[in-house]
Amino acid sequence: MTSYLILILIAQVLIGWKIFFPRYRIILVSPIYRNTETKELGCWANLSMKIPFVPYPGLVLHARDGGIYKISSVEWDRSARIFRCDVFYDTPIYTDNEGYEHIKKNIVDWKWTVREVPPGHILKNWKEE
């Protein structure tokens, strides 16, 4: 009987933990430019993580890798049950392939996944933050 009560208490604690401390899955999405002057896109970078609350535009995340990311927009993907968050960060100005490759290498070292796009792709929705 005592072990049955202990199991019930443990179950209630676990259920309560899930209710009061939920974990929301988010994917941070950021463009990486080949050329920041012409806004030529090189690749998209994605980082998956969990946070204890619903993300919102303007939220600044301090990641374990030392990166600081400001969420500019949030979308909910109902089928995947995940928040997609576009992030903004200060990008150094570079116009050569060496600068792009350096940024891309750092992103990969920080555990982001990278999806390349064909050369010459200019982002049409570019806006100054």
C-alpha cells in the first residue's frame, strides 16, 4: 500500500513538473550572406533548442556557445509542434568569399546546421534592423 502511494505521488510530481515547467522546442533560423553589401545569400543556418517558455519577437537568447541572438519573428509549425524563430545578429561587413567561409565555419563549429543556396541568390525581404 505504501509503495502504491509513493508511485501515485511520483506520478503527480512528474505531471505537475510538465504542467508548470514545459519545454518548448524552437529552431533558430538565420541567413548567412556571401556578400553583405549586395545581400547575396550563401546559406541558411538552423539551431534547434528547447526553452521553458513560449518565444516572442524581441527575445534575446544567450546561447552556450557564447552567441547572442535576438528573435525578430516567431512562427508556429503545428504539424511539427515547433516554433520557428528568425534571429537577427550583427553581421560584420564583408564582400569576399573568405569572410563568408569564416562565418560559415564558426556557425558549424557552434553546432548550427547549414543549408547552402545557389550562388547569386539575393534576399528580397532584406530590411535593416
